[in-house]
Amino acid sequence: MPGTSIEDVMAFRASVLDLYAREGRNFAWRRTTEPWAILVSEVMLQQTQTDRVSPKYEAWMARFPDAASVAAAGLPELYESWRGLGYNSRALRLREAARICASRYSGQPPADENLLLELPGVGRYTARAVLAFAYGLPTVFLETNIRAALIFSFFPGKENIDDRELEQTAALVLDRDDPRTWYQALMDYGAWIKRREPNPSRRAAGYSRQARFEGSTRQARGAVLRAIADSGRLDLRLFAAESGIDYGRLRTAALGLERDGLVKASGDQVGFTE
């Protein structure tokens, strides 16, 4: 980030923290530093908006307060609690992660990036977010609101901005004494900018629009899982006739869910795995 002075960095930090003091958002996962709870929130927040996650997170934590309770839960029970969040394979991955945490790490995700990356469903962003929010470690990571804040403030007029440049900028402005508060504030600052300006994240090299949901295989996957949760088992041909969803799309969805370990299919008969 050529030409950026310490004065620029300090002014940016002051703007971010001032907005946070005035308009910071209040989420249940921001009121805890318990590592398992933080991991649950980060998995739920993957590709899902905060307003959808907030009520589901609170209900989930009331029902499954720790890794042991998730590890012991049956898949139908987990799916019922996850329903509405989408990307349902995350619930299965979270149960797999819970079993590892319960057996190896006294029920908590480890405070080590490499060990976190070994947990199912945990990628680089999620691992580093857990380290910052749960353990107060000054890791460097990006997500859509952080990108928006950095691009708007430090890359005016520039297009196709590589994540390497953005990570360098994120490292430069990071408050290493209190990364937890800093990242919460930075995310809120980016969200605030996006409500007032064309989304600056679109100028990032890796930006991509989410695929259309209506008529997608993802929609069919959700329909299959909801039907199984309601009836216990599902006949794909009968469900295609009843729902109006193309049989081929339902079949593709069911096979994908089977590969993910969420369901077991025998011909057109589909039910949850255990």
C-alpha cells in the first residue's frame, strides 16, 4: 500500500472505532469469548447473512450448548435446528468437528491455526477468525465487509484488487493489542459503507456474485432435506410429482447429499444417515 503513512493508519483506526462506539451491532456471539461458541457462529456465518444467523445461533446454543451435545446429536435433530440457514452440509461438518474437539481438545477448538484447519468445515478464514475472536490472537483475514472497508478507504478508483494487497493492508491497520474488538468494528464499518455506497467489494479480484437460488440444485437439496425431516423418508418420484420440482434435479440433489454424508439413497428412497 504505497504512500500510506502512520497518520493515515491512525486516522482510519479512529474512524472505524468511532463508528463502532456509536453504531456497533449487537450479536450474541459478540458477547462471548467461549471458543466453541465462536466456532459455531463462524461456521453459521459462512456465506450467510447475520440477520439470518442471529436467531438460529441463539436457538442452536440453547439446544446444543457445547461440543459434547453436538457430537452426541442425531443428524435429523441437527438438521431441524439448522433448517433455514442453507448449505446444510455445514451441520454435518460441525458435528464431525465437535467429535474431534470433544475427544482431543477437552471440547474446545484448539488455539493453533494448523490444528484448526484439520477440523471438518474449517478453512483459513474461519480458523483465523476463531483465533482472533476467541483467543485474542492478532491474525490477518478478510471477509466481504472487511474488503469493503479497506477498498473504500485505501484503494480509491482501483479495480481488480488482489487479496494479497488487501491482506497487507489489513495487517498494517490491525490493532494487535485488541484484535477481537478491532475486527468487530472493522466488519461493522464495512457494512456501514455498503449501505451508503456501491459495494466496494466488487472491485476485489476474487469477487463473485452468488448463484441464483430459484431453480438451482441448492434449492432442490433444501427441498429434499425438508421433506425427509417432515416425513422420515422420501420417494423422489412421488415428491417430484407433488412438488413440481424436476425429478432429474431432485435425483442430482439427492446424490450430492449422499456424497456429503447427509442422506442415504436406495433407488428413489432417500433418508437421513446417522
